[in-house]
Amino acid sequence: MTPSPTSIRLIEPYGGTLVDRIVPMSEIPELERGTTGVMTLTPGAEIHFRNIATGCYSPLTGFMSGAEYRSVIRTGKLPGGQDWKVPVLLHADALTARDVREGMLVALTDQAGSRIGAIDVRDIFEIDQDEYCRLVMGTNETEHPGVRNIVRQGTVCIGGEVSLFADAATPETLQSSPRDSRAALDATGKDSFTAFSTRNIPHRGHEFQHRIALDRTDILGIHVITGATVTGSFRSGAVLDIYDMLISEFYPRGRVFLNNLRLPPIYAGPNEAFLQATVLQNLGYTHFVVGRDHAGVGSYYGRYASQEIFEIPSTLGIEILPLPEPHYCPHCDKIATEEMCDRPEFLEKLNGRDVRRLLVEGRHEELAEILRPEIRDALIERQHESPLFIE
Ligand SMILES: [Zn+2]
């Protein structure tokens, strides 16, 4: 392992040290001899697992134990004192829950059955789903997709340090590990880096926010969050491609980075925004754009609840760039916030759902208010070639 890139310019990883749990398989002889248990990770658990091992979730070195879990949901802190809002749990299926014992080393496989790592089981514990949902999601209504996720996964969890095999550590397309991201930011020679996270095609309101970020700090990192497959949402490949085009054709050269940020579906609104901030600090970012209803779902969280959570002093080093919601003003024919217009009652909302609806219904003229023409045309063209949305 090369030493992790450190620079006095870069923000510290959360907790002070960038976690690295990537090991050659030969360092775990029990696994080579096949004398361990085996557990298959769900796609969401695999994302958590890789994020722990590559340092995205520093200072976590494994899936949470019962003590860590209870500390996080009841006090909002890890036992070490760092603020942490979303538990990182490995839910065991019934068969695994029956066979696994504390002290065992369990091989972890992906959905295809390939061994990608291991967990050193330190704790097996049960969670109270109702308490989890109330404290993490702020609701236990079963219509909430995050609540449904938790209920589906059962109550038994396995905690312990993880190792990711070096052979299985290949990143996804456009995905930067914390180590690589920090090295790339360091190489710019600059010292202020703003992260913007999104799951959607960039509309004019997003561009408006990107330009504010570029005005305030040196570098903008656009992090397309992938890993959740929600029916009806844009395919992540399309979002990444459109962003790639936007950045290379319209944004200042060398000042905008694109990253494929893998996160499982959580839907925890403000608490999820806090987790994103944690990951982005570990990736080396100093600032984070938080807009309206960031990481929200339906109308469960207040319009600016995800900004308010950061008003409480915390152990995070990354600073929040809270931005008001951009709208389209038909009166001025401009993107504007409520502060900028004389006729705020006429402001029109901009959102990904409208883009989807207008595209599907072929109402391309109306898309012009929401998207720049180059993006609209690229989407229309792409729509003819391959499915744009998850079915
Ligand atoms: Zn106006």
C-alpha cells in the first residue's frame, strides 16, 4: 500500500485517519482454505461494505456493533464522539443469522457469488425496527420507502471489521475512491472545494447553483449518487453521460470534477444529508451545497430541514453552502430565487419529475424552460436509442 496522500491543504478525513481495509486475499489464510462461513451481500449492503473498506465512511472500519448502533440512533454520535446519524448495518438473512457466531470469520460474496471480502464477526444483535424508523427516518409510516426497506430486511444484524479483497476493489465507471479523490484535489494546488450531490439530470436551476459554487470556491465536484434502482428514475449512466457533456462543453476547464458516488437507498432526509457530508469530507471536499429538501422523500421533511441539521454545531469539518431553491421566472425569463424576483408568486418549480413527464409525453417545447437546449436534445436523442428510465 502506498501511503495515503496527505497535504496540509487538504481537509482531514473524518475522525483524523482515512480508513483503508483493502487487503490481498492471501493475507486471510482461512478464506483461501475455505474454512469459513459465507454470506451473500444484498446490492445495498455491498455498497456500504465497499464504502467502509475504501474509507468513504471513515472512521468506521466495519459494520456497526450493537453498542455503536445504539449510540448512533440514541445520541447521534459514535462511541468515539464523532457525530453520526445513519446506522451502517449488515442485516443477516434467516439462514445466516442461524449459522453465524461471534468470533467467526465470514466470507462475503456479491450477488454473482464472487468472494469480495470478509467480516470478522464481533457482535450479533437485534434492532427494534420501530425505534430505528422513528429515530433515523423520523416516521414509521409504511408508505415511506426507507421504512419499507428496513422492515423488509429483518431484525438481526452482524457487526465487525471488514476487509475488501484487492482483486475485487475495482471502482465503477467514473467512481473515485477517497484516496484518488484527495490526490486529484491536492494536485490542483487549490484549497477550497465544493461538492454538489445529485441523482438527477441537470436542469437550469442546478446550473445556477453550480455557478454560485464556482464563484465562491476554487473547484466544484459534482457527485452523481448511484446505487438505488428506483422505478421511474433516470438511469445513472444517462445522468453521468449528460453531466460529462455539460462539464466538458460548458464549464470552466479543470475546475469541475465528476464523481460516481455509490450510496444505497436510505431516504432519511436530513440524516442522509449528514451522511453525504461525511463521505464528501472523506473525499477531500471543504464545502457542500445543500438545497431544498436535500435527500428528502415525499413531504416527510421540512423544505430546508437538511440545511437546519447543519446549523447544530458538530464534529464535521466540511462546511455547508446552503442555497435557496432556484425557480424559473416566466416574467423575467430567468432562473431566480424568491429573493431575486418582484413577482415570486409566478415562480415555477423546477424538478426532475417534470423533466421525466415532459420527455415521456413528447412535450419538448415546454422542456426548454427547465433544461438547456443541448441537454434536452441529448436526452431526446438518447431516448430513441435506449431506455432513459429505470423500469
Ligand atoms: Zn422574475
